[in-house]
Amino acid sequence: MKLLYFAWVREKTGIGEETITMPEGVTTVEDLVSWMITRGGGFEAAFADKSTVRVAVNQEYAKIDWPVTDDDEIAFFPPVTGG
Amino acid sequence: MTIKVQAEDFDVGAELVALTDGDHGVGGLCSFVGLVRDMAGTEPIGAMTLEHYPGMTEKALVEIEAEACERWPLSSTLIIHRYGRLEPGDRIVLVAAASAHREAAFDGCHFLIDWLKTRAPFWKLEDTPDGGQWVSARADDDKAAARWAAASDKTEAAE
């Protein structure tokens, strides 16, 4: 799966983009976020307050119980502030 | 229905003229231009950098325009949003809605900017005297967008 990070989520994780093999046991957005925290360091810091991180699956806003697959593009970012 | 996500500035007059050029059914064209302020609360800012999500940003803007066109009888709509480094006074965004009558043009334009602010993936990083600060989402923006959601619920309930 392709993972993208934007704004302060990118700054905290220290990377903008990576491709990983879907971790074992992960089937939903929520599982993936929980797995992120187990990576420690900047990832743990970025996802410490889950309520401040938005998730998009294949460029659509995703709910926490959405399924994810190894072919997905998944993005993590703060609430948007454009306009 | 036009969407542009670009680093370069835009000519408001030329864009608005082009939007309704040749369409004589249009009776009203309403537009909103967002600019970079020189203050963030009580802090002066030197510049800001707008980040976006190439691909999803365009997709979100197309969906926002489609939603506006579903709610009001709009002849044409326009969203131009810039990204990259911008300074106080620079234009950030232009939205416009044209219709046979002014009510739909005003409402459509207002909806476009309110919906964009809470849905389109853009993030502002302000240069302040204390360094770079990511702008927090404002509760007022959510309230402004929620007003349109409530209006839609009312319409559905009435049907």
C-alpha cells in the first residue's frame, strides 16, 4: 500500500510518502492507525491524538471502519485549512 | 465548471469575463476572492506556504462544484486555488457562480467557499516571528459549512 503524509503529520513522521506491505492483522483504517502508533518515534507522535488526524483512502475521506487493502493509496493529514 | 489548482496568480477580471462569455442566459455572476492577511490573530506574518494533495484536491473541488450545481440552478462555476509560497496581499482563491438570477449566484458562491474551506485538502503554514506555524482548523468554518448541511436536510425533509 502507498502511504502519504501531509502538513504537520508529514513533519512529525519525517516522510511524505512510502510504500509498505500491508501489516499483518490490519483490515481497517482504524487497524492501520493503531499499527502506526506501534512504529514509535515520529509516527507515535503524529498519531498520539487520533482525533486530529484525517484519513483518505484512494483520495476519498474515509471513516475509521473503512476496509483497506494492499492496493490502496492512504493519506494522513490534519483538518484542512485552505480558502 | 472549471477547476484550477495552480502556483501562479490569476487575473480576476479576465477569469470572470471568460466564465460567462457568450452565455446570454446568465443574469448574475457572484464571486469571492480570498487574500493573504498580514496578521494571524495578534501575530504578524511574513508569508505563508500552502500545501495540497495533488489528485485528491482536484477531485474534492470537482465534487464541491457538482454539489453546488445540484443545489442551485447555476449556469457555470469556477474555483481557482493557489498553492506554494504567498505573501500578505496575494490572492489565494477565487470562486464564482453564475446563474439566471442573483439569489442562486450569491448562494452558490457562498456555498462553494464555505464547503471548500472544510473539505478541500489544503493546509496553510504561516511564517511568524516564532517560526513556522500550521494554521488550525477553525470551529467557525465548520459552523459556516454546517449551515449549508442544515439547509440541505431541510430540503430533503420537505420532499
